[in-house]
Amino acid sequence: MENKFTLKEVWMMFWGLGYRVNHAKKEIHRLEDKHKNCLHEAMSKKTSEYITKGRAIKLLKLGYNGCRWCWEDADQG
């Protein structure tokens, strides 16, 4: 982890919402491995949401991509 968690991110991870999806770019970020290059602070609240791991995996099957910085296993280029 290169960035510190915000209070909201800690709260979301506590409730099992450890992933943040950017619907505008169809990219999913894993909060546990948050990286400064993910630019969480630049994501619009209207086009992003916190989700569970199960929902993240379903979105990957629908064409979303994992972030190359924080979720390398799911990054498809």
C-alpha cells in the first residue's frame, strides 16, 4: 500500500465492500492494495461505487478490467 486509506474506505472495507468500480472506464480497483496511480480522488461519485468481491468478479465477466496497479491478477491489458 502506497497511499493511506480514507475513513470512508476503511468503513467500506469493514462492511465487505473492498472494491471500487469506475463505470466510466470499466475498471475495478482493489482497496486493499490501493496505489497512488489509481487516482481514487479523481473518480466521480456519480460513475463509481464500492462493491463486494463477488460483484467485482461478475463485472469482470461482463467486460470490466482490473486495475494494473492494485489488482494485477484481473488486469487484462
